[in-house]
Amino acid sequence: MSYTHTITVPLAWDQAVQRTRDALAEQGFGILTEINVRATFEAKLGSDAAEAVGDYMILGACNPALASRALAAEPELGALLPCNVVVRRDKDATETTIETIDPNTMVQLSGAPAVREIAEDADARLLRALAGLKGATSITP
């Protein structure tokens, strides 16, 4: 079972992160959290661990209208929010990988019809954000 949507883009690291932010914003998502995994590994585990993971950022994306509807339908869904978006690049890579959670994963955990509708809306928005990134070479569901 795949639980992410993945694209690769021929963009430099900083450019890929910024364009990802912009594409998410166009679909109504703000960034609530930002985890620089490389910097965290460097600080906590040392430079070898940081080099091994490469450039790796987790963006906690949230569309407030969708989150509000989801929490109203099922308050426990807060444990699955925000939608994580990963931007990562290996040390010697020429492309950057961008991955989003597939919100339909929530549907497998909840039987509520409202959750299915919200997940489908979020999924469509995230897929449009990925498709909107210039230079996207492929989207893998």
C-alpha cells in the first residue's frame, strides 16, 4: 500500500523547498511546522548522520478550512494533522524528491463519510500542488 504521492523535480534544494511552499499556498495550505531533519541529525547525532540523510525537510501543511471540517467530523483526526510534506535530496543527487501524505490513508482509519469527502478534497489539492511545481517529471500515487 502506498501512502504518499511522490514527484521528482530537477531543482536545486532551496528552489525546490520554496516552490513547494508556493504550490501548497496556491491550494490553501499554510505551513504550521517545519522540521529540518538534516540540522536535527547534525545537532543530535553528528555530521555522519546528517550526511547520510542529506537535505531533508518536513513541512507540516494545513488547510484550515479542511482541518476544521475534519475535526468537527472526528476530533481524533487531530492526531493525523497536519499533512506532512517531505522535500528531500540525497548528497550527490541531481533532482529533489517531494512527497505528500495521501490523505485517503485517513479514510482507512475512519469509517465516517464526512472524513472520506474531506480526504478526497485534501488529496485533490495536494495533487494539484505537486502538478503545479515547474519541472515535475513524474507523480507517483
